[in-house]
Amino acid sequence: MSNQNNKALDHDLSSARLIRDVATKAAIKAGRIIKQYWGESTNSLEVKHKSSWRDMVTVADKKSEEVILKIVRESFPDHQIISEEGGGTEVSPIQSINNSPNTSKYKWAIDPLDGTTNFRHSYPFFCVSIGVLFEDKPLVGVVYNPIQDELFTAIKGQGAYLNGQKMSVSKVATLRDSLLVTGFAYSINELQKSSMELFKELSFATHGVRRDGAAALDLCYVAAGRLDAFWEYGLHIWDIAAGALMVEEAGGVVTDPIDGNLDLFGNKILASNALIAEELISKIQNSQKLHAGAVS
Ligand code: IPD
Ligand code: CA
Ligand code: CA
């Protein structure tokens, strides 16, 4: 490799490290704010409902988002931002202020509080998730669980870390010996119903299937080897941008459970340690065939 290419790589890596550091600062600061609200009453949490009575947002989601956006904008004023409570559109606040298209190649996909239902019930499984894409491909992932003080970070090509220790996916080689996790989106549509069928089938075919309630953390747990695979239908880019990179960088694989290649902007994901991927995909596809009528 020429010196010039080396320089380009160094430059990319140092940019990625800077982005990771800013994302980490934001996630930790936001996580600490969320923790201060944890265990408060419904009234103090100012619970509001979004798409349905089950889809909630609290003052902690909002305060977390506020602090993250401030930190990101200060460091990278021209980067595009997709943040859940900001409306969840691809139109960044900067774009709407300037009234001009945002041409930045960097996109921040932010979930200021992943696991709001858990948080609302004082169930200690939630996190802040920040994923940064470069030309729509994952570059950096940062997920922070403020209750356990666990910080998950990854940079494309540089591995994934939990509190500074390198993570690896599990070595479980058969579905029979695996522990899986899934989630169900707030809206119950035909795809969700078929995922529930899969939940049933896999519950009997494995050591068990968890439903922990925070997709970004579910993905980090697969990366850390605590769980062997995760699937869910009905997710958004802010749920998976950070966690998908974490799994890949820890040696796992991420795909679309039905259509093969993962589209981060699609709404479904299957993440697993590479060893059980094939067996799991074939189970999912058989289940899909069986419930074909249920899925459009
Ligand atoms: C939700 C959580 C949950 C998943 C839902 C997500 P939120 O995110 O990740 O585990 O099952 O599909 O919407 O609303 O708590 O940020
Ligand atoms: Ca979420
Ligand atoms: Ca959220």
C-alpha cells in the first residue's frame, strides 16, 4: 500500500475515533440524565403516548435527546441527524433550519432511550444508542446502559468493545444449545404475527427465547456472547444502526431474516454468532413458508 493510501486510512480512522469519542461523551451524559429519572412516578416522567397507548415517550427520552443533539451539533454541525423523538424523518434539524438539502455523507441515527417501556416500569434494561453511518454504511456504534454502567463501542474494521474489553460473539454451534432474544414492535401486523409463531417454534427448539425490550441492547448482548442470536420485525434505523455494527465487529453476522441482505433502513433484522446463522435462517424460512398466508 502506498504512503498516500496509508495516510488516507489514518485520516479515516482518526475521524472515526473522533466521532466515536463524541458519541461516547453524548451517550454517557444522556445515560446519566436518564438514570436520574429512573424509578420516578408516571406523573414525574410526564408520560405521553405516540402511535398507540403502548408506545410511550417520557421526559427522560426528551432530555436525553436534547443533550445528545447539542453535543453532536457542536462537534459536527454539518452532519445529518436522524433522531427518534425529533420526528424520525431523514430531514435533519439543520436541514430544516437552512432550508437546503443536507449533503453530508455522515448520518447519525440516535435512539435517546431504547427500552422506554422498561424504563417507564422501572425495569432496569434500557440504553442510549448512537450509530453513525458514512455513505449509509455503519462506521461507529455506541450503546450505553446507565444502570449497569456498560459502554459498548465499535468502529468499522476495529472490533467491538465492552468497557474497553474486546468482545466476541458466542461459540455456541447449534440452535439446540442456543439462547435467543427477540422483540415485538408496538403495532401488531401480519409480520408481527408470523414473528410470534417463530417465537413459539424457537422456544421449543432452543434453550429459550428472551424478550428483553431494548433492541439496541439485545444486539450488544449478542455481540458480547451473552445471547446467541436476535431477530425482530418492525424496527427503525435508530434501533439497530449501532448494535448491528457491534455484532459484525464481534465476529457475528447480520442479515434480513426473510430477504437475505440487511437493509438498515428496512424494518427487520437477524443477528447471530456466525455458527448458528445458517440453521436459524433455514428455520425462519421454513416457518415463513408455513405461515406464508400470514405474511404479505
Ligand atoms: C423499542 C425497543 C423494543 C422493541 C421495539 C422498539 P423504544 O424501542 O427497542 O425492544 O421491541 O420494537 O421500538 O420505543 O423503547 O425506543
Ligand atoms: Ca428503540
Ligand atoms: Ca426510543
